Amino acid sequence: MSPSDLPWWGWLLCAFGAGLVALLIALFSSTREKKVYFGIVMYCVFGMFAVACGIMGIIRFVKWVRGS
């Protein structure tokens, strides 16, 4: 299975899941002083992944609506 096989709703679901993971990382990393920098880096990584998946989902949705 390649990533291009995912439907538009799969990309949006992936974006939602990655955003949720980023939110949980942000919440839990702020409570532990030693792992704050690791939490910030992982928050940025999952946040960028969520944005990228969301953009891909929107692009695929527009293509689906246009019928291409």
C-alpha cells in the first residue's frame, strides 16, 4: 500500500490523529522539567506532520469533488 492509495478522509483522519498526539505531547511534556526540550521537538514534528496530512487531505478532497 502506498500513501497515494489513501482516500481524502484517510488523510484528514491521519491529520486529526497527529494533531491529537501533538496536543498530548504538549500537555505531558510541560509537566516534566527534564524532557521539556524533547517534548517541544516532538510537538513540532507531529504538528508539521498533522499540517502536511491536512493539506494532502484537502487537496485530495478538492480533486474528489471536481471528479478527477
